[in-house]
Amino acid sequence: MSTPADDDDMDNHQDTQPNSDAKRRAPRARRIPRTRAAQAKADAVAELFRPAPIVIDQDVANTPFDARLAAWFERHGWQPFPFQREVWTGILGAASGLLHATTGAGKTWAVWLGALAAYSDKLPSRSLPAPLTVLWITPMRALAADTARALQTAVTELAVPWSIGLRTGDTPSAERARQNKRMPSALVTTPESLTLMLTRANAEDEMKHVRLVVVDEWHELLGNKRGTQTQLALARLAHWRPDLQVWGLSATLGNLDLARDALLAPVKTPRVVVRGAQPKTLIVDTLIPDTIERFPWGGHLGTRQVKPVAAEIEHARSSLVFTNTRSQAEVWYQALLEARPDWAGLIALHHGSLDQEVRAWVELGLKSGQLKAVVCTSSLDLGVDFLPVDRVFQIGSPKGVARLMQRAGRSGHAPGRASRVTIVPTHALELVEAAAARWAVEERRIEGREMPNKPLDVLVQHLVTIAIGGGFKARQLFDEVRTTYAYRDLTQQEFDWALAFVERGGSSLAAYPDYHRVILDAEGVYRVPREDLVRRHRNNVGTIVANATINIAYMTGGRIGAMEESFVSRLKPGDVFTFGGRALELVRVREMTAYVKRATSSRGAMPQWAGSKMPLSSELADATLMMLARAMNGVYDEPEMQAVRPLLELQAKWSALPEPGVLLVELIRSREGHHLFCYPFAGRMAHVGLGSLIGWRVARDQPSTFSISMNDYGFELLSARPFDWETLIQDGLFSPDNLEHDILASLNSSELAARRFREIARVSGLIFQGHPGQQKSARQLQASSGLFYEVFRRHDSGNLLLAQAEEEVMLQELELDRIRAALKSMSGSRLALTRPKKPTPFAFPLIIARLREKVSTEKLSDRVARMLADLEKAARA
Amino acid sequence: MMLEALTVDIGGHALVLSAARAAFDPVRQTLFIADAHIGKDAVFRARGIPVPEGSTGETLARLDMLISIHRPATIVFLGDLLHARESHALTTLGALAEWRERHAGLRLILVEGNHDRHAGGPPDALALEMVEAPYRFGPWALCHYPQRVTGAYALAGHEHPVYRVATRLDSARLPCFRFGADAGVLPAFGGFTGGFEVNESARGERIFVVAGDRVMAVRT
């Protein structure tokens, strides 16, 4: 008889070395660090967090907490902020709430000291330490250790008999086992690890003492499925304990009400919203290049600006250089090192795919001020303050106002300093964006966050989670799930479908013979009876956001990080690629690990990471259009606009400038075919949708294939034959009527839905990530999400996961609302149709873009026949 | 669906390549089928992953169509006929036995593949002749794993080859036949099988892709 493993060793989400069976694992060889750097890395990890034993001076402990707290503040020479007092009152008054303030404003102390005040005095002092009372959820593992340390400091200095624990994918199994025996009084964890705790058979016993849940950086979770996962977990906890208090900490958002409702929907305690300290002075400026290229490159990573950036870094004490993608971070790190070889060891690289040890080492270097600069991605958007950092650079488009403000806020924490971010345009048109961003920051035009609405894949996963963690009754769980904001209007039918999906495959009984994941027992409780399925589910829970990843490790041992499988699968042994700032040669791939060695050549392929493209926000796009309109009227009062003036004037001369109320469409004929360029300024994602929609509407009547390229300003449709666009547009090509129907139809003619299905298949447990040591027989379960997509479409087309894929593509990926708004404004605008002889400055980045979508209504055989003819022609030419 | 086929010369012998992802030897009246992976869907279901039924039926229907077009006397399976042990589920075996009954006069030969070994022997009801690779058959050496065989042209499966055809305007990933100087590989026949891109490894070989209902030469 096996119960869900007590030695719960499965907290291995995303990129740790998993071990499904603690007994089978070989003892780890002790390695003595060979180099100073290795020693530093080991120290950095040791630095992470170690729970401290409770040593309490009874005299101190007997004084009331209030008095201890007052003395503590006095000792440090601090004054509580009014908002902190407000939070303390709220927590003492048994309320839940949302606290929003800028980073570094003291949000952690606000809730943590409130929690200690509310709960540390009330507990019987005999049972030391107190049972699990506070859960602290943080979106990033990198943040978790820092938070745990902060909580520990307060507890020690305030003589509170509480133990602090840390439980993330990085937590060693020995520590997890210790926690399983006795949970700490406060536990810092991630949404994935919390969900994993819910899969333990005794989850309710372990967590029924939890009085307060703190959700840190809630704005980071709100907009994605991890946020949905968090909502479901909160509903579970609130179901066990109606007096549960939940406090969210958030940066300032455009839609705070939604953020509050989404977090607190399942909570039954009264609610308050507390507004924390407001942002200090924020400077946005731009590094304007000496010469402006006539043709702004897209996809070009703008390393021409490396020398000026290096000069600025030189003058600063410590700098963060933010990029928009991990590939761009790799490129810039290399380029900076080439520009300043003497900075080796003084600058570092930080992104989400690098190994935890490497990241911890970099963060430590930032805190201590040893690093001159760190090139990073959104991996450093959040987290504790790096006091020495006084400059922040944003390479390329800031993409959004809130994001730029967040990044700017990472600098200037030393007293009396302002936060300063310098935008480094990677192509000329980004100068316009930079000016627009400064204006939007001044006006506080901050974006809201959209959130997933009742994603069925997360629900399917949750059903299995709860079935493993003690089982559930259908009626009860339906009611519980509906208390969350994400599933507030989940219908009985949808719930029944999800239940049927895990119980017998789908609503159509005949389609899934011999299939059972969850089984109804005699008492009407749904459970997962099979140990192999329990194991596989636990493995999957952690992968809710990660793409299928492959570990990267040296042949000699030593893990470097993780990379997307799709990139690794394109490499052959012997190929050289760049990762973590090093050139590596692939030796072989074995069981989810790519073994590499240092390459002799210095340059290799740049890894590509999927999903790293982020659209320009509506707020910033509108501000950009406004800047262009001012330029149209001859107003060039910002330095960036003056610099880009010649380019904009050229655009106006060859074609026209896009501006509000005018829709610019450019038609160009080239060797490659017939191009249409259109600039609705709706963001990259909406342009994918607009491109496919327009292409499909044209191809509906005349079978054809379009290649679509897009950026944040507009899209290009390239076809082998010409079309009479003027007539088509007059006949309502841009009409918002039948939008949903047409978009759905165009999805079937493109690959977008199939691609979106990847994530859904993973979350709902169709495909699972292999891990080292797994049985060979698991190979027989290999199928790609694309294959699943095809099989479902062909043999169970009513499967709601397919519908979800389409809906997610429409709403999240293509941003249907923005498409609708764009079509309305396009059809209401005056059409400016031009036929420039050459690609204009706005068209050029689209024409050279490598990432392209396509939409086709032609028969596959016709398409292939034409491609083969084209290739033949090209070969003969 | 109307299916096209293309007759090619492989080492001096005619071979008909069908858009149904199989090859037919008109001289020996024999159909070659690689990697049918019958019952793969049942394996997934048995191991707790919901995959709808239907791909096995579709695979057998395509086999029926090939039989009605080419009227073979013999079918040689180039390995991986059954996916795994759980493919012996009753529904799958029932469908197979019923199919066999309808084609009782056919001679069926199976060159054992890696999956067949894991799956255990094929059910007796199928009346299959099991042979070892390389199985000499006329000018051919029939195998599961791609390999060279002296004195014969080797035909194999296992690889599930697909070929990516791409221009700047469009691209498609298509199941393909690849033929080298003395060995060739057939596309996977099964309806629930993935593919392995051979654009790099098949350099210099003849490539024929299956695009919908047609077979087209990419390189001859």
C-alpha cells in the first residue's frame, strides 16, 4: 500500500534536479570547489537562507509585543509609516486587504509586523515553535530566500517564538522532509510549491492552522495562470478556515479594483485597500545616438550603442542593463565585454534560464556593490533592493509604462537619490517611443492587467491536485472553485466537462475506453488511486508556466541552466551556441539534459526563447501616435523627436506619417511579391490577429497564402499575386462585423491555435516533462502537443480544451479587444493609400522581420506544388 | 479522397509511392507499411492520459483503401506494427481481428521492430509471419532500422522521416520518403505518430513528400 509519498520529494518544478525516489538516489559526491569563483558561488547559495534556531530571552518574551516593537523601531531609529500602521490595524482587526506601493517602500514590514502583532502573542507559549500560521507566497524563487531572511531577522530581534521556513523548487529534500515532520510557523513559498502541498494526503491537517496568507508581488501573478493557480489554492484554504485573512502586496496598477477582487474573492473576512508610499522622483531620459540610421532595423539588437552605454556605466557606481529578451541579454553581455575586456568579472549576466546558483551569485554581487553592471531581463524586475545601483538602462522599447516605472524603481535607493532610467533605442523609431514613454510616465498613464478567465486547463489540473490531496466531492468542489474570481461564472456544464475529462477522458463516453485518471469511490469521493499517476501529476504541477526545458550541464558535471527544448532540438552534437555569456559546444543530449563543453570558437548560435516577445501596451502606443501627430504638425520639442526628425520627414515625403484619424496603407511591389503595409499601432499581438484576419478575408474568396510579419506599429501581408486592395478596403475589408467568426476561421488557416495548445496540453497533464532516472517505458508516451491537437480535432472535436486554445489565442495572444478597437478606428479613419517606390522607414523593419506567421486557404498540395516550383526557379536563377 | 501515387525507379526496380504513406512493389504485388503504431492511443489511455479513440480506426481504414487500390497479395510491415503492450487492449485487438477477417487471403509479414519487442508477440488471430531483419524479398532487404545490406536495396522504417519545405512566403512540414544509393526509409504509416525532420541528414538523397492527397518529388 502506498500513500502519496510522505517523503514528498517532488517539489522540483521548472529547473531543479528532480528525484522521484529518495531511496534510490545515489549519495551526492562532495565536491571541493576548485576555483575562487566556484567557492563564491557555493557561498552565495549557503547565503540563501538557513532557518535559525529559536533562542528566546524569556524576560523579553514576556513583555507585550507592542512594547517590543516600539523598542525595536527606536533601536533602529525608524518611524513607522502611516500606511504601515494602517495595515497593522487592519490585520489586528481580522481584515484582509490589498496594499499597493512602490518597491522598497516597506510593504514587507507592514504585513509581517502586523501578523506578528496579531498572532504571536495569542498563541500558547508552551508549544514552541508556533504551528504553521502564516503562508507567504512569492512569485519568484529568487525572492523567496530574501524574504525568508527578512522575516527571520524580525522574528529573532523581536524575540518571537516563531520558526521561519522556505519551500521552493530549490529547497533540498532533507529540509522539505524536516518541514513535513513539523511545519515552521511561517513558510515562504511559491504558487507551485503551495499547489504541491495541496497534493499531500494530510494537506488539511498541515494547513488548517494557517491564519494569514500574504501574496507578494500580486501584480506579477494576477495576469497569468499562476495567479489562477494561487486563487484556487486560496479558495481551498478559505474553505478550511473561514476566518482566513489574505493580504496582497502589489505595485501600483491601472486596475487596482480588479487586483483586489481577484485576490480576495474567496475570502470571507472584511476587506480594506491600503495605499502605501507614492513613488519618488523618477527621471526618464534617452541615450540619443550620434547618427540616425535611415532604415530602422527590427530584430536588430542595436549593439551600435554599446560604446556610449559603456561610457555611462563607467561613470555610475553600479548599473542594471535591462533587455527585452534573454537572447538580447546574451548579445549585450558579449558586446559589453568586447568593448571593455577589462570588465571581465566586474559585469555579469542574469536571466531566468540561468542556474539558481549563478543568479544567487550575481544578486549577491549587486547587493555588496562588487559588480559594476549586470545585464538582465525581467528576472530582475522584482525583488529586494540593490542599494548600490544608481543607474538603470532599458535596451530597446520599454513596451509599457508600468514596466518602465518598475525597472526605473530598481535604482536610486540610496538616501536622497532619484530613480533614473535611460532608454537606449535600438532603432530610430524607438526614439519616438522613448519620448512617448516619458510623457506617459509623467501623466501616470499606467496599464491595467488582464487576467485569464476560467482557464479549463488549470481547473483540470486542480481537480487532480485535490483528488490526490485528500479527495473531493463534486458538489462541494464546484462551489469552492466558484468562489474564486477567475471561475466566478464557471457553469455546471463546464465543471462537469472538466470532471468527466479527468474521470473518463471526455463527455463522449465511447471515445475514451480504458481511461481513468480520477476515480469515484464508494463514498462519492473522487481520488487518484494509482501511484504512477500521482507521481506524474506532481511532476507536472510545477511546469505551469515553463516551456519544456532541457537542463544544460558540463560533461564534467556542474549545471549551468536550462533552455527550451525547441532550441536544443535544432542543435547537432558539435554545434556551438552561446549561453550564460559563454560559447558552448553541444556534446550530447541524454534524458532531458544537454551535456556541453567549452567551445574553442568564440561565437555560436544565439539561443531563442519562445514567448519572449511582449507587445507594446495600448497606453504607450497611444502616446507614440500622439507624438507622431505632434511631429506632423511640426512640433518637435523633445530631444528624441529632434533626433528622429529627418527620418520622420523622409517617411512623410515618400509616403505619409501615421497619425490618429488617418489609416496609412502602403503598397509595394518587390522581387518577393506584393506587399501591403498597414499601421494601426495596436501592438505586436493584435497585429498578428489583424494580419491573419485581413489575409483570411481576402483569401476566403480567392484561395491564396499570405505571409504575415508584424511589429508593434503595424503589419505586412506578402502574397505571390496582386490584389485590388483599394476596392477590398472600400468593400469593408476592415469592418468589425463578424469579427469573432472570422478570427476563429482564420485561426484554422493558421498555426496559432495549434501552438497555443502546447501550454494547455502541458497544464492539463497531456504531455509531461521527462526527468532523469525515469523509466524507459515513458518513451512510449511521447507525443507532441501538435499531435494531440490533431488527434483531438479529428476524433473529439467537441473537446473543450480545443475551445480553450482558440479562446486563449483570441483573447490573450491576439488581444481580441484591441483588434476590435483597432478595426473600429481603422474603418472610421480616413484612408491614406500610398504606393512608395521603396520600403519606407516604417515598412523596412517589417520587411526584414524573420518571425513570420502565415494564413492560407489553399489546398496543402497546391501550396507545396507552388513552393517546389519557386524553389526550382530560385535554384535555376 | 482521391489518392495519387508516384512510380519511381529505385535501384532499377519500380516502386509506387502512395500519398497514403506506403510503398507498393508492383512486380511482387506487395505493399510495404512502416511504423503503423496501432493501438498507440490505447496505451496513452491505459496510462492515464486522455487520448480519444479513432486513430487506430483511421489507420486501418487507410490500409483498406490501399488494399482496394493496389490489390496486393502480400503486406510487409517494416516494424512497429503495435505500439506497446497495452495496445493489446480488447478494443484494439477486436478491430485488428475484424480487419484480418475481411482480408483473410492476404499474406502478412512483420519485420520485428523495437516497439513490437516491447509489445510482446502479435496476437495469433492476425496470422502474421514473423521474420528477422534484414529480410530478403526480391531485390529488397526489408528492415526496421535503417541500415545497409550488401547485395540488396534496403527499405526501412523507424525514423518517421518528415521534410520541411520552405520558401520565404510559406513553409510546411511533410511526411516523406527518402532514398539513398542503397537504402531508403518510408514515412510512418500510423495516424497518431510524430515525425523527425531529415532535411539535414538526407542531404544528397532523393526526397518525395506527401502533401495532402499527392506525392511530390522534392529532389530526384
